[in-house]
Amino acid sequence: MGADAVEVEASRRTPEENAVALQTDLVKGLTSHQAAENLARDGPNELEKPPKPTLLMLFILQLTGFVIVLLMIAAVASLVVNGTGPNRGDILSYTTGKAIFVIVVINAGIAAWTEHKAGDALDALSKMTQATIYVVRDGHEVKVEVPSIVKGDIVVLGTGDVVPADVRLIEAEDLKVSEMALTGEPDDVSKTWKMKPPKEGGEEKLTPENCAFSGCNVTNGKGKGIVFATGMNTCIGKIAQLIAGDSSQKPKNKCGCLPDTSANATPLQKNLDKLGSKICMMAIAVCVLIFVIGVIMNRSDPSNPDSPAWLYMILIAVTLAVAAIPEGIPLCVTISLSIGCKDMVHKHVLVRKLAAVETLGSASVICSDKTGTLTEGKMTMVNMWSSGIRYTVGGKGFDPTVGKITRTDGGADAMKDMGVKTALVAASLCCNTTLSKVKDPETGEEKWEPKGNSSEAPIIVASRKVGFSEEMAAKYKRQLEIPFSSSRKMMLTVTDVAGCSELGEGGMPLAAGTKHLVVCKGAPNFIADFCTEMLMPDGSSSPLTPAAKANIMNVVDEYSSRALRVLAIAIRTLPNLPFNAKDEDLSTDAKFAACRQNMRLVGLVASIDPERDGVPDSVLAARGAGIRVVMITGDYLKTAIAIARKVNILQDQDNEAISAVDCASLRPTGEYLDRGEMDKLTASVRVFARAKPEDKLEIVKSLQRQGAVTAMTGDGVNDAPALNQADIGVAMGIQGTEVAKGASHMILTDDNFCSIVAAVEKGRTIYAGIQKFVAFI
């Protein structure tokens, strides 16, 4: 049973049903005897790695290319001819043969060493875990080594842990997991132990909400889960299989024992092989013709007239054959590619495999990830609403000194508007994220970086823009925090504001006697249901009538239609806490219910991961150069289309229904479309959303079947199989995982799509130079 089938089956069963199926106890866990039996049956919880070719094997493999074999034959023939000729005592007569051998060895050595250092994707994948984890065995929590975890184990998860295997959650308390390694999406995913039926008409989630997967980090909360898959049967294991290739096919060999890598040959290598075979055939034909003519004419050696003509003509034919072999081609190619690698560094591209330079120059399709490549990879607030007024927030990224807040209508400066300050200060009091300058240890450059939840970072950056610093925030003492959960759909905090006359400098006035401030931050439709009034521009409040609420939801819908992530902010001022703070038996839900009454809506904030500067122009430049740009992302279709239009992947005349699809359409029945239908679909689509790792791989294979030289960009573990399959895999240097880098051919040191287009231009220049040299020879 495949990893997907096991995952779906486990997520659709209750914890009790899973316990029965896996022969374990939800409270006591497995017994030590059961664990030992399961370990013996299923093997250790670790990834299998195929034996890595040795440096010597890779060196020998480089000597099997057609042109190289031709050169070695020519070198041997040259040495034989000169060794049997009249000048066999002259050491200089052997120069040609020796020079050819030196060229062959240098080329083979460079290629073998580069490939030996490059093939480390599976090594990096196997390191995505921690050494030990707590499990429940024999009724007690015990620390065990991760490789000894077996199916049926009850794993204890806490903040900071790395999930050791695929687990079906049986307990989850405010549990959040970072699944960026699997899905490529940066947002932490809330988890629950409950079974939730899929919403009718809703978009498919990339992973079940009640499962956590091997290699993912726990970023918040705690929980327990029952292990249903280990080792190569996990989702990470499935990715490892995709990287390693189809295990159902026997590895192809050449020369009896060497692995056949002809399928991975670059366009230049294929063309050189074709050229070599043509030169060989022509040289053999000419030499045979000259040999026949010489024998017919009885041409003998002038220095030894008694020797037979056929022997002399053999030496003449071999000499001509050696002269016909262009031994300078491999050296020219190596030098050109090496210089190209050096020049690429200045364009923020680090080449890991020499041949990748010219392959990129031959690219006809660039498949790009969205997050961090086409976009900044930094959630940024672009709009907000407060007191009935819409605002535009300027700037990109996390630098609070760049950009200002203006009114959307008219563009007037709104940095001091009471509604803006009130909404942002209140929202920041309901955040745990901090913002500070961090010094890059390599470059020494200082840059702003948030620490905490990615959805809170835009709020903190925007509040800094209006002057609410961390020093000011520190004056407000938090008394209660109820974290976000998938059921509440909001986060709530209670802050001590005793002695304050206004909410932040320039914010709404606080009534005399106000000691506590309740702030809710979350989904607008949920927040609005608990609000009875809304903030007005002068700091007063007015009732939240059905008409006013409808107008606010229209604003939310308008922001959402642009693929913005919208959060609502509501507050409540209190002279006393609405619950007994000394009652230790009072539940979190009871405190939450007491605090969320009669809220005042103060604002909406809308954020998006914006497009990178220069990307729209680079996409147009790629189109002008005959290169098709395709976006493949794990994000939702609406968000993907919005970004695709901003970066010119989709243009005004494009029909979204044809040019943008959810990847579920690639596998409508659970199985992928046949090759003909798949190729027809990928030939016209330019945006693929909700993509799984195997989807990306199938898309790349389909494009290659159509004759396209495909470049693939990526940064996550989920991108590694497609990076490995593509003609040129391009990994991100800043946000990229070691797994993605290990599977790639080159690395972007600035994570910028613009650098790919610049590298393609350079690659084409190098390729054209090599073509001219070959033509000259």
C-alpha cells in the first residue's frame, strides 16, 4: 500500500480504530516485546540510501562517452603508429598521443569530482530528524532513539520537536506544525485529533489536519500521536524514492558494470556525441577509401620499398584518422564552462555541475515555485481598514523604515489617524512575534527579521511604521493569553492598561477606570459575530448594525478576492476582569467565553506575500526570448492566479479556466491522466496550484516528453524529486533546504527569479561560443 493510501486510511479512522488496527493501547502504548517484534518485522525507522558510486567509479564512467572513447582510440593509434615508424626513437613524436590522454584525464577528473560532490540530496534528507524522542511504552513515557520507533508507538510531541514518523494524532493542544518541507508553504499548520469531513466545494488540503508527518517541526503546543508509517513508508520516504528513481525498474548498465547515465545527458553532450559519431563514420569512410586506393596503386613506403603496400597504407590511414579527430573540443568545452561558472557567481548563481551552464542556456521552459522565488517570501501588509476608512500600506518585506500608510481614496498621509494607530497597536498587543535587526555572519550586513508566527510579522512591521516600538509594547503587561486554535479561529489576550489614558500614542482614548484591555485577532466572520459596536474616526463607538456589518464583510470579500489574507481586530475595555483570576479550576474555554462578549471592532488588516521587484520584467524578458514560464505552487488557486497576474505569467488575454488549474485535475480519479491527456494539459497550462511533490515530478516529465528542455526551481524537500528530474534543477540558496540543494544542478544565492533569466542569457552566450569553436575546428 502506498504512502498516500496509508495516510488517507489512518486519517479517516478514529484513534480507537487506529489502535485496534495497529495492535496498540492509546494509554499504555506498546509493550517492549511488541516494539521489538515490530522492529524486527518492519526494520528501523530510517531512510534507505542506495550505494553511492565511488570517485573511481565516476571517473571511469566519464571515460565511456563516445567522443572520449574516440579520442582514446586516436591516442592509442597515434602512439602505435609513431612507435612503429622511422622516428620511434624521438620522444617528441609521441606528443600528440600523450596530449590527448592528458586532456581526457583532466576532463574526466573535473567531471567526476563535480558529480561526486553534488549527489548528496538523500544524505541531507536522512538528516531531517532528531536523535531521540519520547514515546509511551509499557505505560510509561520513555526516551528512545528515533530509528527504533515502530508502527503502533504512541509518540509524545512538544514545541521544538521534529516529528519522527508519520503519526495520526490522538491528542492535540494548540498544536501547530511547520510543513514547509513537505508542501513548500511557509505558514504553520494547525493540527487537531478530530476527524473533520471535507467541506463541500472546498479546496483540497495538501495534508490531513489530524496527521503529522516525519521531518516536520512542531512550532507550537503539544500533542500525542500513534505511528502508522515509518522509514521509507513515510511521506518523506516517498520523496526519497522519487529522488532515487523508480525502484521497480532495474538499473541500466553500460560496459557490463557501469551505471548508464545517458538519460541525464545535457543537450551539449548529446550534440557532441552526435558530432563524434559523424566524424568517426566520415573518418573511417575516408581512411578506408584511401587504404583501398593506395593498395590498388601499390603505394609502398619510400624509405623501405620492399615492405608490402597494405602495411604502409594501414599506417597512412591510421595517421589520417588521428588527424581527423578534433581533440581540442573537450578541452574547449571544459574551459568555456569553467569560465562560465565563474561569471555566473557575479549573477548570483552558484553552479554545482559544469554541464548545467550550457543546459540552462538551452532551456525552453522554466518551472518556478511561487513562494520566495517569484515573491518575496515575506508576508507584508498592503491594505487595512478602520473606522469606515480604507488604507494602503506601503513598503515590502520586514523593514519598518520603508513605506508609509496612506488613505486609499485620495492618498492622504494617514500615519497619525486614530483608527490606524488604534487598530495596529491593539493587534500588536495580541501578537507574540518580535522584530529586530540581525547581522548576517557571512556578509556582515544587518537586516530586519521577525521571530515568531509568519502571519503576525506584517502586523508588527506595520505597527513599527506608526511608531509603536517594542519598548512601548513592553509597558503593557499581558495578563492572559488564549492562543489561536482551529476551533476558535482567533487569538485572545488580556492586557493591563491601568493608568493609561489612550491606547498607544495617538490611539483611541480609554475611559476613566479602565484597567484591562481584551484584544481578539482572527477570522473576520468569527470576530464580527462577537462585536456589538465599531470604532469611529474620532475615537467614539457606534452600534454594529446589520447594514454596517454587511459593509465590513464586503470589504473583507474585496480584499479576499485579491488573494489577501485578512484578519479582524476587536477590543473590549474593562474596569475588572470578567472572571475570577484566582480560580485555578476555571478552564481556558470558560475564560475565553467570558472575555469575548460585547467586543468593539477596530480594524481589518490584509497581507500578502508580494512579488519580487524586477520579476514581472524578467518574465516578459523570458517570454521575449522564447522561454515559457510556468508557476507550480502548493498555495491555493486563487492566490496563485493573483500572483501570476502580477508577475506577468498570466496576462489580460489569458483565460484562467484554461491557463490555471488545481493539480487535483491531473489525478481526477486518484490516478494520473494517461500520457496523451497529461501532455495536452501541461502544454497549455501556466499555473499549477495545490501541487504535491509527485505532481511537480509528473509535470516536469510531461514537459520533457514534449521535447522541452526544462529548468525547475525549488527550495523545499517537496521540490527535490522534480529538481532531480529536470534538465536543470535550480535550488534557492537562502531559504532552500539542504535536500533541495543536494538535488539541484545550480543554486541561486539571492533566491531571485531575475537571476535565473540573467543566467539563461549567459548560458546561451556560452553555448553559442562553443558552437562557433566546434564549427571552426
